[in-house]
Amino acid sequence: MSRILVVCVKFSTDAANGWLTNDLVDAFVRAGHTVDVIHLEWQDEHPVEFVTTPDGTRLLRLSALAFFPRWLPYTVRKGAKWLTASYLAARLARRFMPPESYDLLVGFSPAVVTDGLIRLYRQRAKKTLLIYWDFFPLAQHQLGLLPGGDVAASLARRFEARAVGQYAQTGCMTPANIQLFGTYFPKYAGAITQILPWGPASFIDRSRRDEFRKNFGFAADDVVCVFGGQLIPGREIERIGELAQRVAKTLPHVRFVIAGSGPLAALIERQAADLPNLEFLGKLSRVRYGELLAAGDIGIVLTSADFKVPNFPSKTVDYFRARLPVLGATEKFGDYSSIINNEIGAGLSCSVEDTAQLEKNLHMLACDPSYRLACGQRGADYYQTHMSAPNLVKRLIGEAACPGIC
């Protein structure tokens, strides 16, 4: 069996509210591999924690903010975190987990945020893999989230390219992502492969669907469209309320339900107060969100019209696991719609700017229960074969063991 090191900025100690990283580590462990995790917490400040979890995983939790005094101005502290936190973390990590031989080291984008840690451990890792889904700083710059304008974006891109170059293999979401990666990092010399978002092997249980629908207050003939995720600018979430308003009379049996938290929560709450067919549930636990999906009929996927980075939103994972057809409205630069519509046949997706087509797609899904079921089943079948964490682990270990792949 293999020894694996996972370095990430998101990892939960609460199994009920885990991240994709948790699912990946769990799949490695269940396959019999030995796993170490270094979690560089990016948002919250907490003391150092080094534990062995019940499944035998060694987990070192460090806080990026803890390296800088609180009296520093916010902008200085934030900048120092981006530039130096991973290198300071590497010094501390060496005390708890001295570098040793690993068969596979896995890191995530943005690569620059963990660069110091990767440099410490990569020399003794046989294979290195970067999961690259968030193009930094391209995406942040496009959405206006990167201060400093073009000059800062150019400098940040250089740092990111340097960090990306530490990996021998990179996994991108879709063919369009792979093409963009080659253009954005033209000097990258490693191999590039496709790795879609993943999730646990299990499907969301729909056997108690009627009970869950009753608990959420859904009528028997309601067609429930669900959106779950972060409610942040740049996600076009307000378009759900606009769609609900447009179809209130033509599709009176359709209900829209939004679950999540973030800066746009107040806006969504105001929209829901004015629209009888729109409901806002706030943030739900992972278990409760699973119950909502089991009670639902359609899963909504949205991305920003201003977002020029191809994307395969990870919320699709849970929709597939719940056998929900996808109603998508995404950036026209990507290939998400083509994959959903043509490759998988898991629903109907269009450009987020084509409101007329989005409404037509909703009508088709809402008025044809058998079509919804067929789309949902195709999504589930595709997920089981191509997107479940256990199957991904088999692929990664197989590639890691094959000379020349990495």
C-alpha cells in the first residue's frame, strides 16, 4: 500500500460537514493506504493541533493567520499571509512531521498558498499531483476580488506559475480547463490530466423522500428546484429570484429553494419575502442539505457571466448523488453545458446570459417527470463511474505507480 501526503487549506474535523478533501482522504484510507494531512487553515485563527484521527490519519492543523500579530493593519496582515504563511508553516510543520518518503503528494489550487509546505515535502515524494481548479489570480481579477489591478495580477501570476511548477502532474476539471491551463502556464513542463470534482461512493438516500418533503412543507405536486452553496458576489444567485418571478404564473407548481450563507444572504432573504414560490433556508448541515436534495426534483447550477474561467461547479456532485437532473446557467466560455447536455445527458444547461433558453429548459424539466428521472439516473451512473472518490483513488494510485505518467 502507498503512503500519501495531502496538503490543503480546507479540511474538516467534523465528519458531518466535510469537504472534498475529506472525501478524498477517506477514500485513500478505505483503500488501505496510509495518509498524512497538513491543513493550513486560511480563514480562522486557532492553535496548532497535531492528532491521529480514528481512521489512523495523522492530521496537522496550522493557522495561516496565527503567524502574524493582530495589531498589524488588516491589509498588511492579509498580504503577509499570502506571501509568507506557507513558508512559516513549513518551519513549524517540520517539527511535527519531519520530511519522509511518500509515494504521492497531493496539493490544491491556488498553488501559491501552500508553496512553502510543498517545497519542504516534495523532494522526498515519488510523485506529486496538483488539483488545479481555481485559476489564480485570473478568476479573482475577473471578479474584482484582487486589489491592485493589472500590476498586482501580473505579479501574482508569476508567483503562482512558480508554485505550479513544483508539481510533476496537474489535474484540471474539463478539457476547456486543460486548454486554459496550457495557455495560462505555458512554461509548465509536467503532465496534465482531467480530474472532475468527486464525492463519496454512497448516494443520497431517497427512500424517505415523502417524509422529507413533508418536513420541508412541499406539496405532493410541487416541483422543487434546489440551489445550495455559498451566497457570494459573482455567482449570479440573484437570477434564481428573477427566474422565480418570471415563471410564477406559467409554472405555478414550481418552487425554488435556496440553502447557504454568505454576503448575499440578505438579498436572497428579501427576494424570498416578496415571492411566494421562492424560499430561503439559510445554512444547513450536510445531513440536512442531503435531506433537502432527497426531497427535491431539480438541482440548479449557476456561474457568473463575467467569469471567463471554464468551470464544473462542485455542487453538481451532490445533485448527481441525489439523482437530480441539472438546470444549468453557466459562463459561455466553458464546456459545462456541453458535458451536461451531450456527454452525460444529465439535464439541461445553457449560457447564463440566455434567460429565454433557461426558462425553456426549466419548462421542459418541470413538465416531464419521466425526463427528469432519466436525466437524474444518467447523472448518477456517470458519477459512479467517473466521479466517486474511491474510483478516483484507484486511478491516482495507478497513475502514481506508472513510470512516465507523472
